[in-house]
Amino acid sequence: MKTVTREKLIDVICESGDGEGREAISNNTDFVEVPMDSLDIMAAFQAVEDAFGASIPDEVMPELRNLQDLVAYLGTQDISVT
């Protein structure tokens, strides 16, 4: 199982967009409440896939509404977020 830190995961998400919004992301913050539009959110998921070797199918993306959902999903991909 691969292990990544929560901070690294947030860095990857923020860096995929304009680099802002880091302080707005917490476990239960809905991604649409962060200063990211839908294209930024899709780019963030792509960046997570690239950075950690995960696979996030398009049909799963709408279910990943916040960081907690994403962490749980990454766990199904044998990626542990600490």
C-alpha cells in the first residue's frame, strides 16, 4: 500500500488549479465551495491520478464531493492518506 500525507494531497489539488484555496480545503469542505470551478476540480482529480498512480473513473468523480470522500476512495486504490 502506498502512503501519502494529507498535506501532499492538498498540495496536488491546489497546484492543479491556480494554487489558491489551500486554506479553504478541509475534510468536509465541498470542493465546489473552494475557489475552483468544475474544470479545476476535474484537473485536480487528474493531478491526483498522475501524482499517486490512482485511477478515478469519470463516473466516480461526482461522488467525490470533499477531501474525506477522496481519501476514502484512494483507500480503495491501495493508497493510504495519513
